[in-house]
Amino acid sequence: METPWGTTLGADTVETSNNGFSLDDIVHNGELIMLTLTGPNNYYDYHGHGMGLQYLLCERFAKSLGVSLRVEVCKDTADLVEKLKNGDGDLAALFLPQNIEGIDFCGAKPATGNEQWAVAKGNEALADTLNKWFKPQLLAEIKAEEQFALSARSIQRHVYSPMLDRKAGIISQYDHLFQKYAPTARWDWRLLAAQCYQESTFDPMAHSWAGARGLMQIMPATAAHLGLPASQIHEPEPNVAAATKLIRELDGKFNDITDRMERIRFILASYNGGHGHIRDAMALARKYGHNPQRWEEVAPFVLRLSTSQFYNDPVVKNGYMRGSETVDYVERIGKRWQQYSGMAPGGISGSYGSMVPQRATKKYRFHL
């Protein structure tokens, strides 16, 4: 069959209409496309894993169909509705007001109010399946699942002492690995040790709900990118070696930051929160008249990426993030590096010792 674009559709080719892909098409293709907005209750990336109530609900639905889930983040509700009507997505995974015309409301909805998910007009099989699948108790189940995932309880690890032998200057049994591979990252080995303790408390078998593994809590996809076999991800030396390769990559992404100590702050923040989110915070800092190459001036905007005014700002490309976790991560590692280096807080000038203010939450409260 000849299409408007001059392409012949074969027997196995899916042909779409204005009401989008049918349920059979979705199952045949093995993929469900959800349309949503960025935000803590909708969708955001957390250590390489999708989070947010709408995403987790939709992920559960996709699993019930036996298909993968793809997320399309829209600019706003109007953009989302237009894409749904045009067949650019299968499902509006957002609690939309039911007074919007031209779409069919179905599936998930809050306990109160006239809001619900939606599909394209006339996509009856998908709508019926969503209505049969959704049960009100799913909302509480998903929220409890997310709260657990975001808590320390979701990380399984044995907590070891942060200092094996203070008098002898021995931090851990892995000091020889930090000393061997820190030059790859061009870091002080004690900084690498401080980061490792923050990640896993020196437990090589540590793992998180999201799949992060080993001493440096490397995600499986990152391990594959770095050439670390899954069979070796819990082995101390390959794990540390891969982490320093990642740190070196992140170093290259911030080569516009000429001050070495400042760059370290941004690398740590990116290791935890993602390079894209940190670049977003830098763009916000620049927009509001602050120095985007000083962590002390960018950290407040990392925190502000958890509020809609900022994660919906046009200069932000990666949406919502849990900024408080990342700012705390940088601060804790800095303080531990001070301890490992034998420095008092706020110590040696030009060192990492003053990289984060001692009372960061107060100092970061400045007016725009």
C-alpha cells in the first residue's frame, strides 16, 4: 500500500490512524509510549532510573502488557494533548482535567477530583484495558514503592568504619586500589576513598534498588559503557578502575571550568545527579547573574531544580531533579576528604577543605 510519503507498507508494517496505535499494535511492536510532564509526581530521572508516580504507574501497566515503556516528556499540558491527538504517543500519563475535548479519559485517576489519564479519541481497546487494569489501591502501592526507593533502606550494604586505622593513616583495605587508580582520574587518592565511602561504605557487595553495584555504585548501563563486565561489577579492582574512567570522562565534560578544585565539585555532583542536570543548574546560575563556574553559586540552583518555577524554565533541558541529595553528596565527600587528609574544617587555603560552606542550606538562600 502506498503511503502519503511514498513508502509501501508490507504485511508486517503497522499502519497508524488519527487515533494512534491500537492495543494490538502496541503489543505487536513491544513498546508503549507514554506522554507526560517532568516533575516529582510525574516523571524524572533518578540515577538512571525513571521515577515519579505517573511513570511508575505506567511502568506497571506496560509490564502487565509485556511491553517496554518509552517516555516522551512534553513542554506543557497543551503540548501533551496535541501530541496525543496526533498519535505521537499512546497514553497521556498525567491527571488531566476531564473537560478537555477530543480525547478519551480512562485508566488511572486520583481518589478525588475529575482528573484522569487519557488516550486518543476512539482508541477503545486500549481505554478498556486501562480501565480494567487500574485499581485505586495501586496509587498507595506505587507511592510506598517510591518512598522506599528514595530511602536509605533501599541500599543493601554492610556499614564499615570510615577509618580502618587512624593512627597508621589507613583508611580502608582498598587504599592500594585508590592509590593505583586515582591518577587515572587525576585525583588525590584520599578523595577517591571519601567518595567510595559515601557510595558504599567500603562494601564491595553493596547494591541499590536501581541496580547500582559495588564499591563505587556503578549502574549496569554505565558499566557496559565503561567496559566493565557484569560478572566483575562487584569485584573491587575492576569496579574502582571503571569509576575512575567515568570520573575522567566527566572531567572532560567540564573542561570549561579552569579552576581545578571547582571542577572537582562539579564532577562529584555529576557523578551523583547526572551531567545534564548540573549543566541545567549552571545555565540557571548564568541566567540569574551568578557565576556558573563556582559551585557555591551553582549549588543553590541545583536545589531549585526541585521546584516547578526552575525545572520548567526554558534554559533547563533535563527537567526535575532531587537537588538536595546531590548538594549533600558533594558536601559530605568534601568533609570526609578533609578528615582523611588530616585537615581541620575550613583548613588549608586552596585545598578542597572549603569547597562547600559549613552551613550550606543557609548560605544558599539568596534572592534572585
